[in-house]
Amino acid sequence: ASVPRRSRRRKSIAIAYETGQGDGAEQGTSEPQRSYWEPRDWQQQLERIREMRRNRDAPVDDMGVQKCYDSSAPPQVMRYQVLLSLMLSSQTKDQVTSAAMLRLRQYGLTVDRILQMDDATLGQIIYPVGFWRNKVKYIKQTTAILKQKYGGDIPRTVEELVQLPGVGPKMAHLAMNIAWDSVSGIAVDTHVHRITNRLKWVKKETRYPEQTRVALEEWLPRDLWREINWLLVGFGQQTCLPVNPRCSECLNQDICPAATRR
């Protein structure tokens, strides 16, 4: 008689999302599942990137999500604004996201105000962010869920955040970091994904940002998880560009695997 096979449950993803919960205290270790593998020259590369980012003058520094919300607003409103700015930022330059958030804040950016706003008005306000029509739909749907299920606040876990319409893993980890001051994982966007593959900070080349996040969290010390997104996003905006990276201006040109091929 054949033994029935257990279905392949996808619990590993949920567990991966929740690595920040307890910092591994359950296993009695400070950094669970640490691998002995680490990239060659990564510490020197990191220090040089820090030096290149010393002036903090990339678009992400002045107009990134951490600059888009009203810091004087009540905490619940502030957290909602952080989440909305993250939703708007997908496939959109920081300058465009920042301008859209400023316009929204002028209308009074709260859960109730967005629910009262008709779709056409919301679309006019956030245009020209990328995929603005879809984002109108996601914002209205997510805002309604926040009102009904969370009392107007945002969820406190990555697992709940990624269940909201229009919210992906990168946004969720950044929301945990900025809104809740909690490091739940590494926020990997296209810049972090591109640069860490160029530097060979992953054992094998990864195709998607979420694969990159998992690969980085296997070896990168946890105390660097908060910094790495901000650091590499600005570096990707100024130096390690998607097309025609400025390798001649990069301090890592002698120890970057990608630069040696140019």
C-alpha cells in the first residue's frame, strides 16, 4: 500500500519572514542558521561603499520613504503614511514619490481621508507614480482593511503586511524598520539585488530580489541589516548604475568582480 505523501507546505517562507522575532533566542543562539560561507573582500567593499556614501547626497537621502511622512503626526497616522509612501515608491523614482506624498499630505493623509476620497481624485494626486492606476486600487483596498481589521493602524508583522494588496516583502521589511523600529529582515529592492549580485555577495546568482534577501540573511551579520538597504540604494543611484555603472569612480574597482570584466 502506498504511503500518502505530505503536501509541500510553504512554511519556510513564513519562517524566513519572521526571522526578526526574538533574534534567535528560541534556539539559544544570537544568530540562527549562520553559514560559514562569506563573500571574499566583503568587509573592505562595505567600508569603501560607506566612504562613497559619506556625504549622504543621493536622492534616497533627501526624498526616500524615511523623509516622506509627517514626523509630527500621531504615531498611527505616521505609520500609515510610511506604508503609503512605500506603496507609491514601487517602480518609481524617489523624486516622484516624494512629490506625490507631499500632495497627499496637503489633502490630509489619514485613513479616513483616503477612504472618503474618490478614485479619480486619488489618481490625479498620485500621478505620475509608476502604475498609478493599480496603486489607486491597492491603496483604497489596503486602507479599508486597515480601518476594518487594524483600527486604522498598520500590522506589526511582515507576514500580515505582505497580505495587504500592493505590499511586497521589501515594503514590509522597510515598514517594520521605519514605522515600528524593528529589524525583521533585509529590504531588497532592485538596487540591492543588482549590486549584491555584482559584488558576489550571494553564493549563486539570484534572479529575484526575494531570493537575494534569503541569500544575504544567511551570512550578513544581523547588525548590518538595517543599514544595508539605505547604503546600497544610494550607491546604486549614484555610482553602481543599472546601465553603464561608473566603475572608474568607484573605490571598489580593484576588488569588484563585475568591474574586472570591464
